[in-house]
Amino acid sequence: MKFTDGFWQLRPGVSALYAQEAYDIEQSADTPDGPGLVITAPTAVIASRGDVLNRPVLTTTLSSPAEGVVRVRIAHHTGGTWHGGFPLPGAVPGGAGTTVVSDAESTVETGALTARVSAGAPWSLSFEVDGRRVTGSGHKAEGYIRLTPDAQVDTGIVGNARAGQLSPTASAYVHEQLELGVGELVYGLGERFGPLVKNGQTVDIWNADGGTSSEQAYKNVPFYLTNRGYGVLVNDPGHVSFEVGAEAVERVQFSVPGEVLEYFVIAGPTPKDVLRRYTALTGRPPIVPAWSYGLWLSTSFTTDYDEATITSFIDEMARRELPVSVFHFDCFWMREFNWCDFEWDPRVFPDPTNMLARLHAKDLRVCVWINPYIAQRSPLFREAADGGYLVRRADGSVWQWDLWQAGMGLVDFTNPDATAWYQGKLHALLEQGVDCFKTDFGERIPTDVVWADGSDPHRMHNFYTELYNRAVHDVLVESRAENDAVLFARSATAGGQSMPVHWGGDSTSTFTSMAETLRGGLSLAMSGFAYWSHDIGGFEGTPDAAVYKRWTAFGLLGSHSRFHGSGSYRVPWAFDEEAVEVTRLFTRLKMRLMPYLYQLGVEAARTGIPLMRPMQVEFPDDPAVAYLDRQYMLGPSLLVAPVMSADGEVEFYLPDGEWTSLLSGERVSGGRWRRETHGFDSLPLYVRPGAVLPWGAREDRPDYDYLDGLELRVFAGGSGTREVVVTAPDGRRQTFEVDLDAPTP
């Protein structure tokens, strides 16, 4: 939200009150985290007793919910309604900070992080990591903004305008501005498909179904981290507007409607340290099943298919020695106009139970598409409406619209009975033989409704996806063996990383869209999400053979890999015979890498560090990687630079050291840019200097005993010893110590 007209003036219809001084600072046990500081910040410097009259104040509270994290709450009227923040499973009961109050300044210290507020004027709140100042809130930073009805502001309205889903515009806002240092770069804010570095951008946290080629995003996360060694989470599930070095070019501004703004500063100093602390606070992913890392094959969306079609695909994949782990049924497994009634369309799937048994006999898992809507044609609509399970308008009528499904209603997951009802339908599918669910949608959530638990509708717009995905994920956790639950979800916000996996949404079938898809995945990784996938070849349209083959190599060098499209089948022989060879090569390669990939997942459950990593996460001290968004690290050891050109030319950067091509064995020196040309059976895939790569014995499936026939491949460029841990899918774990200086046989 933009409130100013240049450096000196406000926009017409805008008035602002700013914290001008820390008039008094008190220690208090009455903060959200126990011991903390409460600061009274008048909106003018108090020079005499008369200045305290008719003078609003901003009350700022500092406390620590976890080691290395400081909570800042800014309130105009402390009795004002606040719809609450995100669940914080990692918050420490009683807090984790120590406070010191003195005449000159006061501090909250927690781990590596210190929040320091100076007494008196001017207003000054600073944050230090390991004793080094990283950011702060200064003059005209903490602000309370009032708007007249005709205020000329940039509202940041986003999100499915034709469906009436606009971000809220309120009469009052609270904002904070944190300083940006020289050369400081901002990353994160969810799965965003524009530039990876967010400086200069306006970003509105408001979930929307806008595809990958727009400013809208399916996964909006009000969390960012910077290359200065800290991160920031705005603890508000509602509409949060970020101006990242945009309106005030020296600062990151974030604002929320209402009377209260709460944010957390999270210590580094490295990006991994920030992500560890952030995910410890908001939730970490579980270990996902080994079988889910294999290739997922889909019916696609609007194609015609029945069991014979599906069987022909699966049998042909087997005949061509193309390993498939999961078969996915998209929307039309149910009858048209009935989504979601959780019933197989009897015209094309007359015997679903035995069909699923036949698929299991082919050693496949089965995924089916669902969403949180109930179309009015479905018999379930009346059942849900009569039971009070659908979201209602203020007049008591069921909220409905015709966008997506005619007359559809929305399941109200704030109602425990509605959640149990919905979960009962899923349990029936699991008993029938379904193994996992693609939880589509969750973004088109209205704000002109009343929720069963009285939730603020503006809070629920973004937070709905958490309740929806949690309801489905809980069913899988309850019904499956340990570490055997996995979703394929589209929407998310902060905390969604605890319910993997998420995929990138509706891309087009072009090299340009392939690049924006990668940017979205890297941005999501910087937002604390460990697992991520995308539609290989793009969703909308049909890729040409070149795009399909290049995207296949890219898609199989990630945590999860799925062939899926809109109106065309995505089996490789539909493109050309070389596509079959490319699919076979990179699927088999991924199966060999499973001891490495699965261990990354085990570590993600412990640390929150993503499997696909922006270069900045692994090489934070190399300034050359700061803006890179066409390559990534797969774990700490593998550098991947997808080819996104018809002629096979690709440009990428190798950090310092001696790198080895995993595909050719060629050794090259890093610390420089490279330009290479690759055939469809290749791409830049380099092993980090001195890495030890656990190499599996099988290439036909992802879920095998990784310790049986395991090889440890040692690569040039290192010295000393390396500890390598390998965990098998059944939980057995073995640690190896490798001497990099020992002569190789």
C-alpha cells in the first residue's frame, strides 16, 4: 500500500501519525511471550506537559517467542480488534529472551539477536545479529495511517477481480519500515514468478488463482530474508502489503489494515540459519514417502480417458522401461458438474475398487484430484447445506457462485463437524484404494461471508488453505503408515510447508514459462518450503518436443516430478522417440540419486532447509550468485542449470573450485561464468568440489533399500574427511566417514 507522494508529502486523503520518541520503556511480564519491553511512543516529541494532551501514542511491545527471534507488536489502540496471527508451534512457553532497561537504551536479547531501543527522541529501534547492526526502524518508520473515503492511494488490489475477490481496503492501517543497507537484497514472500530479488517490487500477500505469468500468486507468504543476515515474518494471515525498496527506496515497508501490526525479526547470520529458525517457529515438513519421489503420470485435465486409456499408458511406460511410481486421476474421475462429490463417474469407471486394485498390482500408487467446493448439482450439496457445512452469507444463505463449478458452495473448515464430514469422504476413498490427494484450489475464498467460528473473513482468505490442506493431510497421517502421507497441493501461506508437497500451478508450455516456473520454486524455497514440484512441459497448451524434453530434464532434477497438462496427454512418445530416451535417462538418474535425495528430505524434517536451493543459500558469501534465478543447487552437492532454449545453449555460473560434470565426468574450474551447448540428453549438472555422493544400486524405482549395493562417489576438489549419512526408507541409518585425501583405486 503506497501512502506517500514522494519523500515529503502524503497522498490526498491520507493522514499519518509516526512514532517520534521512546517516551518511556518498561519491563513487563504481560507480553505475548512473557518477559519483554513495552514502549510508549508518542506521535510528537514531548517537550512540555501540555504536549501530552490530545496526543495519540503507538504502543510497541518487544518480546521473544523463540531463540534468535524477536516479536515486535505495534498498536495504536491496544483494545482494538486484531484477528490474530499464524499458529506458532515452535514458540517457547514463557518466552526465550532477556531484557535490560537503562536510562539511555533498553534491549531484548535472544540467542544471536539483540533488539535495541534508544530512550527519548528520535525514535530508534535497531536489530543486531552477533553484535552487528543489520536493520532498524527509524524516523517515520512506525506509522498509523488514516484514509478518507476518497483517498488517492495505491491499494495494491489483486486477486481474481472478475469473481469479486479483491484485497480489502480499510480506513486505517499500521505500517513499519525497516532499513535496507547498501547492497542489501530481499528474497522470499512466497512462490512469486517475477524476479527472485524483490527489491523495487510491490508485493501484496493475497492468495489468487492467476497462473504463473502474472503478479498474482497461489502461495503468498509474508516472510522475507535478506543477504544482511536476518529474516522478517509479518505475523498476519490477512492482507499484507510490502513495498520492497519501492515507495521508500531505502526501506522495506509493510502495512496491514486495522489497529495492530505484529512482526518477527529472525536472526541469521546465514540464510540457512534464518530458515532453520523460521521453520522451527512456524512448522517443518514431515518426511515424505520414498515412493513419492518417483515419476507421477497424469490423465491430464480435459482429455478423454477411461481405464483402458490409463492401462495403455502404464503398460507402454513399462514396455519402454520408463519407471512410474504414481498415477494421478485429474478432475474428470468425477462426473462433470458434480465436483466434488467424491464419486467415480460410473460411465467411464464402473468398477473403481477393482480398477485401483489392478493399478496396485502394477506396483503403482494412486492420486486423485479434489478441491474444497461442492457443486449444486451434486447430491452432496444439499447434504452439506442442511448440515451447516458450507460457508454462508450474512443473511444466512449459502454462499455460491458459478466460477469453476455451477452454483458451487465452499466447505467451512472452521466448523469441526464440516471438517469431519469432508474427511469422512476421503477416508472412504482411502479404503477403496486411493493413496494420496491432489488438493487443488484453496485461493478463491470470498470475504463477504460469515464463518462458523466467527473468523475475520479477511484473515480467512489466505488462511483457508491451511485449514483445507490440514484437514486432508491429517486424514493421510491417520490412515497411512509412518512417513507415508503426501499431498500435491497448490495453495499455501506461512506454515504450509508442514503439509508437503506443493506444485507450481498453471504455467504455459514455453521456455519462457519454464523460466518463470523455476523462479517461483526458488522464491518458495526462500520462503521456507522444502519440497516443490511443477507440471513438466507446462500446463496450458501443448509443448513442442524441444520444450517437453528440456522441461523433463529439469523436472526430474527436483524433489517431485509430474507429467501433467490441460488438454493433451503428456506421455513422452506423444512428442517423439527422443523424448522417450530423455525420460528414461533422467528418471533412471533420479532413481540412482535416491539415497542422496531421500536423505535431504530427512534433514529437511530436522532443519527446514529445502531440497531445491537458490544459489544464495549455499554460497551466501559469493556476491556473483546474488541475482541468479536460472540455476539452483539440488541439496549441497549438485548444481543444476536447466536448458531453456531451442538451440541448447545455456549460460550459468560456477562458484570457485574444481567442479565435475555428473553426466560426462569433465572437470572444470569455477569462479566464472560458462556458456555451454547441450543436446536433449544433457544439461549442466555439476558436482560440488570435494563432494561425496551416495549412489543407489537401482534405477527402476525410488523406494528400495539404499544401503544395499550403495556406492559412495568421491569427487575432486576436496580434502580432509566427509561424513555421509544414508537413511533407508524403513528408517535404518548408517554414517560413513570418507577420507578425501586417500588415493582412489
